[in-house]
Amino acid sequence: MDPVTHPRNPAGRPRDPDVDRRIAAAAVELFGRDGWASFSIEAVARRAGVGKASVYLRWKSKEALLAEALTMRLGPISDVDTGTVRGDLVQLVRQLLQQYVGEHGGAVIRLGLEARDIPELAERYDSLARQQILAARAIVHRGIDRGELPASTSVTFLLDALCGGAMNHALTTPPALRAALPETVDDYAERFVDFVLVGVLVDAPAEQ
Amino acid sequence: MDPVTHPRNPAGRPRDPDVDRRIAAAAVELFGRDGWASFSIEAVARRAGVGKASVYLRWKSKEALLAEALTMRLGPISDVDTGTVRGDLVQLVRQLLQQYVGEHGGAVIRLGLEARDIPELAERYDSLARQQILAARAIVHRGIDRGELPASTSVTFLLDALCGGAMNHALTTPPALRAALPETVDDYAERFVDFVLVGVLVDAPAEQ
């Protein structure tokens, strides 16, 4: 445990994990709603219903608070390896959609837009983003190695279409229909992947 | 001229259009960088190098200022009708990419994320977004009517892939490569549209 960012409180009692969770939830909510430019320890403390001192006791800066809160609340996109390229891509699109339409969707989309301007987050975000892009590219390369996709498949175009399509779907769904999005994620992921794969498979040996 | 939002100044002299432009430019820049939550007349005036009174003389609220500044600075996605569905879609993707990677890219992407939370912008943005979605759908429907695309083409999937792909391309290009993006927009648009269309055209009568 890092003694700078995680001191015990002055009375020597262990930290209350419930307070940690409330502060982290408030931080992710506020960041998702208003973004980094107006993010402050004071606003987070107010929303969490704790004193400012309780936050500073746990985190030395608003950068450190937001970075840890995001790690606590947002699960990573996990590696998938279902055995087929279609199965892997459906899983990838499903996970992206679940992030965008889920409780923390606002924070996820803002991270993509603002992380590079937030000192303590920029590097961590860049390495996370790089890791996710590599994992997605690995899905496509496994598909090529297994002969499911032609060797000429453009990995960049395929992932732009799939990952961008998921984001576009979440962003352009009108407010009135947004509440129903979480239930349609699985169906959309399967049908959208099939739509994009048809073109890639035109030249695939397995499809001829 | 609306007498509430565009009064002459107290001395009766006509407004200086150069000051209008500087204020509008500062407003779009600040919104693009920091977003709505921290947008203020004071910050805009400071950035434009004018007094707060000069801004209030022209716009009665920060909502009205941002709405007009965005209209002044951001061109709309114009309707395209090149005669072929491929030509139209390449133009659409090119225009989207130019917006995202251009001078006001930050403001454009923020608008999609935040417009619905900004009182005077929500309705205007929704109607603009609806109009752009209808124009994009019209491109695809014309292609179906001309027999260029099969009648079974999923308009939603096709536009999610193309419009989302353009956004993903702009957002995921690493900072070091971003300066070169504007020069590659045309090439990317042509090749990406062809990539996505191959799948749609598999069943097209014209392609068999």
C-alpha cells in the first residue's frame, strides 16, 4: 500500500471501504457528467456526502483520485479468445457497447476525449488504449492465421468499422430509445459483426 | 436583426465585425478544449482580449453566445449528390473526417457528447443531427433506388460502420501522427468506403 496516497486516518483506524467506494462513485459520475475542466475535490466530496478532508486523507490530488476511481469503477475490456474470429469480434463489440450504454458510459467516452489532457492519466490511458488496440488486432491476426479471414484483410479498416460502429450506435440513438439499448446489445453485436464480415469474407478461401 | 441579442452599443456605433469574430472564435476554442461545464462569458472575454461588457452587449447569455458562435464557425455537413452511391458516401466520410481533424474538431466531438445538456442548444442540435442523419440515409436510399445497392441493405449498419469508422479513425490516431491526418483524409475516405461497400455489394445485381 502506498503510504502517500493511502495513509491511515489520524486516529489510526483503518479506512472505511464504503466511504472509498462512495467517493470513487461520485468522482466517476461527476467526471462523466461535466468532464475534467470542472472536476474538483470539493465537488466530489459534496456529491459523496463526505468532508473534503476525507478525500484528501485518501488521495493527494484530484488527478490521483480520478485515476484510481476510474480503475475501481470501470472494468477493462477483457481479452477474448472464443476459438473463432466471428465469436471474438462479437464479444469485442458487445463489450464496447456495454461500456458505452452502461452506468459509466459518459465517463468512458469522456476518457477517450480528455485523458490526454489530464497529467496523471495521460500515460496510463495511452498504455491502456494501446493494449486494447493490440488485443483487438490480435483477434484479427488469429483469424487470418486460422484461415478464417483472407491474408489481405485490412485490420485497421475492420476495427475502425466495428469499434466506431459501436460508438456511433450508442451516440446516435435518440434519447427516447436509449433506455432500451442495454437489452439490444447482444443482438446488435451479432448482426453488426456479420454485416461487416460479409465483405471481408468475399475473398476468404473458406467461403468459396 | 434580433434587437435582444444584437443591440447596437450604447454610443450608437455599429458593431465591429472583427470583435464579433474574435469572441466567436474564442468561444468555440474554449468549448472544444474544456466543454460546457466550465464554459463562461468571463473566460471567453479573457481569451478574446475584450471586456465582459463587450460580450454581454452582443449576447444575452452564455447559451446564446455558444449557439451563435458554433453556427458562425462550424459549417454544416452539406448535402451531396454526386450521381453514384460510392461518390456520395466518399464525400460524406470525407466531410466528417475534415470536421473531426480540423481546427474545430474538439468542439464538433464535444457537441455530440454535450449538446443535449445545454438548454438553448439541445433542440437546435437535435434538429441538426436529425437532418444530417436523414441526409445520410437519403444517400443510401438513392443508391437502392438506382439499383446500385441491394434492396436488403441495412441503412443503419452501413452508416454506423462509415460514420463511426470516421470518428474512430480520428480519435484513435496517436498524437504523433495526428498532424498528418488532414493530408490523408481523401485517401482514407475512398479506401474505407470501398472496404465497407464490398460486403454490401456481394448480393447486388450489378456486381454479379
